[in-house]
Amino acid sequence: MSNGLNSVIVSDGYMCTQTDKDGNYSIEVNDSAYCVFIVTPSGYIAEEKDGHPQFYKNIKSDGFDFKLKKWKQADKKYQLLAIADPQPKGDLAFKRFKDEALPDIRKSMSTNRPAFALFLGDLLWDNLDEYERLKKLLAQMGMPYYTVIGNHDHDANIADDNLSTSTYQKHFGPTNYAFNVGKDYFIVLDNIIYGGNKKYTCGFSTQTLNWLSGYLKYLPKGAHLFIAMHAPAHYYQSNYKLRNADRFMELLEDFQVDILSGHMHIQSNFLIKPNIREYNIASIGGAWWLWDCKLCKDGTPYGYQIFESSDKGLFHFYHSVGKPDTFQFKILPSGSIKKYEDKLCIKVWNWDERWKVEWIEDGVLKGEMHPFKATDPEYGSYLNKKYAQGKHKVDKFRQPVNNVYFFFYAPVTKGTKQVEIMVTDAYGRKYRQHINL
């Protein structure tokens, strides 16, 4: 390649190599490979087509040179919008995605640092003939975007894990790949083992983990990785298992890792190991674009996570569609949760163990509020209201689900006139609301 870059990693999804000092490389391509791709180095981005970086070449291409452009992150600053499960199906869902989600994403996009979006799978809902329709909408975001393959992005008519990704790869490229931004290494993995006819297993194929193992050998130990995948590594329902999770975790032992996942349409942040934290991100479509609902089935407002890298480190927060960034918790109506009717209850959807949730009575700090498990009264009330209006009962997958993380109560002292809730996030940012009793 002319004006070539050295030490750029090139892969076919099975093995990796690097460019020499002139930017040249050679690679023996696996017979099953769909494409050859590069790991774009920090400070660069591949030329885009309607917002999607073209970092890959179909195996049948005439040439395998890659064009990069400078994408300078001053002081390694950048902004990432991590968006899970857009999954529009039908005109109403596409309309809501266009009219509600896209304007909000554009508004959230930083104007003073490079910004990009990362969609965490289930771009569609088995309606793969509408990828072009979706891509035209994504092009309107005004920023580059990368994608992860989800279970609903496989071809339901093909009972082969590799071949069922062909339509997805035609539109978005490889299912396992990587790119670098700022100081961070981004790795995208396919963790859906597909069996056809919408049957699948959450987990990693041997080929995916072999590729990951080979790629990680090029990275410095101790580096910070973002690993984007569709199905979560951890889910608080006890019957959930991710196939080959043990080997996956072993491969990450020498790195600092943040996992970004979706699939569950709920919000939870969980420290899996001292070096591995997962952000299982709620769906931007809420309860699958149900009617005019703006909640996920666990009560999280529909939205996405925003990560910002600066000279002070990496920060993140959950952004609810149509709400200010300071909207991080909600005081629930009195008496709305059974067994806690006499308590002041709130939900803090982006909570993790680093947060603090406190209450203040008439100016006196009383201490930390108490966590408890519950289904969201707001979502339940929404469904009941729609049923009363004649709507049919929702399918099982849309039914309210218990959340074990983000509900808190305070035993407010009788006679208190005003209660203030003070929520402090992992970075010391405080959010306050008060209620008069």
C-alpha cells in the first residue's frame, strides 16, 4: 500500500498477521473466511460508507489494500455511544426508531471530540431483508458506527452457525473483529451459536475463541479492553449459562476489561472478576417498541450507555431517550410496590456496587437506602392501562421481570415533611431529588 503503516494487524477471522514497515502484508486465507480485515490503529479510521467504516474486504475482492484517514483523538479523548437491541420490525417500530431514537442520538453526539456508536446486536428482528432500510437510518446519525451480530441477525433458514451469518456479513462485515480508539482496544465477538429456525445457544464457538486467543497475543498485558458482544457473560437469573465462558475468562486474565452486551433488554452492571466488569445494557427500543412504551421490562427507561474518555480517565453514564443526562433515578409513587407500601421507594437503573444511595429527612442525613428485589410498578401499570383500553396481553418475553439490583427503599420517620434523595455514582457525581410529604 502507498504511504503504508507498519505493525497494523490484518486478519481473516482465523489467524492474524501484521504489516511490515512499508504497510505490506501477506496472509494465507482460510477456506471458510468471508473477508479480510484490518484492526484500525488509534488515530485512524477506515473510510466510511454511509457512516459504516470499511475496514474489511470481501474475499472475492480484486484488491486488499485498505484506505485509512486520520481520526485524531486529542489527548486520547473520544465518546462512545453503546446501543443495544434496536430491533425494529414493522412500520411502527421503524417510525419510532427514526422519530424518537435517532434525533436523541444526534443530540447526544459530542461535538468537541471524536464520537462513534457501537450497536450490540439484534439490529433487526429476523427481518434481514430490511437491512438496507435500517442502514439508511443509521447513516443519518452523522457519526461512524460499528455493529455486533445478535441472534436475530442470523438467517433463520440456515441451520449452520457460520453460513447463517452470510447476510449480516454482506452488510456489516466480519462477526469477530477489532479496532483501536484512544488508549483502548475494542474487540467485537460473535457469541451466538446458531442452529437455524431461531434456535441458538449463547456462547462462543471454538473458532471465535481461537481467533481471540491469537489476536490477544499482539496486545500489551495490562491494556484496557472493551469487549462488545450480544449475549451477556453474566445474568442474574440462575439458569443462565454462557457456553465456553471459562476459557473466555481465562483469555482475559492479563487485561483490564469492560464487557458491553445486550440481548436481555434489561439494565445491569456487574463486577465479574476484579479485572472484568460487564455493562449489560438495556434496549434502546425498550420492550421491543411495544405500542408507545418507553420502558424496558425491568423498568429501565429506553436508552443507551455513553462512555467518555478524557485526560482524567474513562467515565460513563446511562442516557434515557428524551431525558437530560442528570436523569439517573426516579422516585416511585407511594404504595406502588407490594410489601413496601409504607416505604419511600426509588429505582436507580444504572446502579452498581460503587454507587451510594442515601436519604435526607428535613435536612438530616439518615443513611443509605435499602436494596430490595421487585418488578417495576411503572411498567406493570402501563401494561394494565393498555389492557383496560382493549390491548391484547403481551407475550411472555415482554412480561415484567424481577430486578435484583436497582430498587431501594427508605423507612421514612413519621412526621417528616420533606425527603431528599441523594444518589452518588461511581465517579462521585451526585444526583438529587426531593419530595414533600
